[in-house]
Amino acid sequence: MSATMKYEMMILLTEEFNDSELKTWAFNYAKALRKLSASEISVISRGKRDLAYAIKDQKRGNFIQINFSSIPQYLDEFSTNLKFDTNVLRFLILHKD
């Protein structure tokens, strides 16, 4: 079995979410991470911000940061879920030392 590694994920969502919907969305993805054996999950809302350029006709977006520990092989499945979510404009997953 592989050792767990620490990750930081930044997700850019459409601006149409209000605070309550944003918390629900983030909570659902945190639960999805938990099902993939992730641990030490923390979700931080970075707020709505103007984008440097339009992405999918959006000029503003909500930024969410999720820190977690996971086995690397599960990231592909989670990334696929994010790619098919129409509310996600962009996301980036970084390995933390």
C-alpha cells in the first residue's frame, strides 16, 4: 500500500454560488475525498475575485482551497469528477512537501 502524501488543491468556481451553496458544494467534495481515503481535509473559501481574463464567459469566480492527505493513485478519479462538474472553471492540485 502506498504512503499518503499531502496536497493542496485550488478550485475556481463560477460566481453564481451564494455562501450557503458554496459551503454545500465544498462539503460534498470533501465527502468525496473522504470516500477516497483522504484524511486531514480542510476547506478554505478564498472569496469572489475578478479574473485576469474571461474563462467560459465568466469574469469573476469563487476560489476554494482544499488541503488534504491522500494516496496518489486516488487523485485521478477525483480529478475526473472535477473535470465533469460544470461549475468548475479551473482547478490545480499541488503536492506539498
